[in-house]
Amino acid sequence: MHQDLDTTFAALADPTRRAILARLATGEATVNQLAEPFAISQPAISKHLKVLENAGLIVRARDAQRRPARMRPEPLRAAADWIESYRAIWEANFARLDTLLDALKNETAGMAGTDKE
């Protein structure tokens, strides 16, 4: 599982690959269609696609001479689940901190009330 997450996060570390995935979220596309908005060569896009494919984030099919790519959501879902488990831990930590800060605030307010007497 951790190896899969490592591969997923490594693939997502590049902004071009994230942009390619964003485009593929709207539907399948060919290398030429994916290369269109970038100021890089088609072979460079193909290398990015290979990284995404090796990470399992996309699959490529054969359609005559075309090789359209489409996104696979499973690796992203696994990454989101992993991140979500840490979000729950941090929310619990923040809730405890809120409780502590409220207690300190009430204690300080109580002490300020005794100064007036």
C-alpha cells in the first residue's frame, strides 16, 4: 500500500501531470489533445503519460492508430483515504486545543473578576 501511495504522490508532484489528470477528469483524450495547452513537446507529454500510467492513474487504450488515455480514480481514492485518516487525527488535536484554550480563557476571566473586588 505504501509503495502505491509513494508512486501516486510522486506522479502527482509534477504540475504538468496534475494538469493532465485535470483534463482527463473531463473525459479521455489523445496525446495531441493533451499536449495542446502546454508549451512542451509531444514526446515530453508522452513521458508524463508514462509516469501517470505506471502509477496506475491513467490507462491507455488502442483505437486504430489513436491511443486515448483516460483517468483511473482508484489510486486517487487511496491517496484521499490516507490523507483523510490524518485529517481526523488533526481535527481531534484541534478539538483538544480548543477545549484547553476555552478553559484558560475562563480561568483568566475568573481571575480578572477577583481583581475587581
